[in-house]
Amino acid sequence: MTSYEESYLNTRPQSLCHMCGKCCRVVTTPTPYNKLKRMAFQGDEGAKDFLSIFVPYESIEAAREVDAGVVDNILNLLKADNPDLKEDEMTFYCCKYLQDDNKCSNYENRPALCRHFPSTPWAIVPPGCGFEGWLFGKREEDKERVRHAKEELLELELLKSKYDEPKILNKISSVEAKLHRTIDFYKKYGSENW
């Protein structure tokens, strides 16, 4: 059985990429730069991959000089989810392999995080990105999955009131736990509001 991530990555239509280079020119991560460096030092492969290709800008203003639209789009989307976000605690980066023609000088050896971008339907892509519409559709599928799980929880609650046998109630509890895991998986994207 393939995982959700593998299934997503296998269906992602790479042909949608416009090769604009914006996702390589100005990028950020929710993990602060100093923490990323610690994680890389401790052996975290994702952090090592990221820091092996992305170079931090000296400031958000320096990133804005490269592409203010992308920086402001990212900040606006992040602030919508986290109104207390402090810009001065964020770091923006650029890929050291991006060439003037928006092609990668390390394309054949690029790490998985590049090969798999956007790696989740919840990735923030630059305005006008070829993936925008496709990602929107995938996010709606995720939301529908969560809404369906919530409906099933309500039905199970009714079902529990009809039985008092421990064996049946244990089975119901097991299914409830699985449904809660589905909902919890999407909490960081706002599943409590869907």
C-alpha cells in the first residue's frame, strides 16, 4: 500500500511548472534558520538538504528586492494562519544553483525536496504558478476527506448509544481513533474549521 505522500507525489503533474524560477529565488520555511542549522548538525537529512542548496538572504528587505510579490504573498498567507507571526524572526532564502535563465545548474543531482516540489497540496507557491489550480483542487480533496471523517464520527456517536457490548464499543472506539488521526493530520492546515 502506498502512503498518501507517495500517492500525491506520483500524481503531481510536473508539466504544470512554468520554469519561472520564483520558487527557487525566494523561499522560506516555518523552521527558524538557527534551528535548521542545529537540525542539520544533528543529522536531519531534510535540514541538511535544504541548507546545502538554499542560501539565506541578509534580511526580508533583501528578499523583497529580488521579488516583493512572492515575499508578500508568503507573509500574507502565513499571517492569515498565524496573526502573531513576527517577520523579523523569518528567513528567506535563494537557491545557489538557480541560473539567470531560471534553470538549475545542479538539476540531475538535485535533492528530493527539489524533485518533489510542491511536496504537499498545502505548499505556498508564487502567484501565477502553474501548480496553483491543481493544488487548490488537491486541498479541496483533503478538506472533503476531513469533512467526511467528521460526519462518520457523528454517526459513530449515535451508534455507540445503541450498544452496550464492550466488544462492539471497542471496535467503534478503534474506528473513532482512526478518524481522529485523519482530522489531526490536517490540524496545521486548519481542519478544525472545515
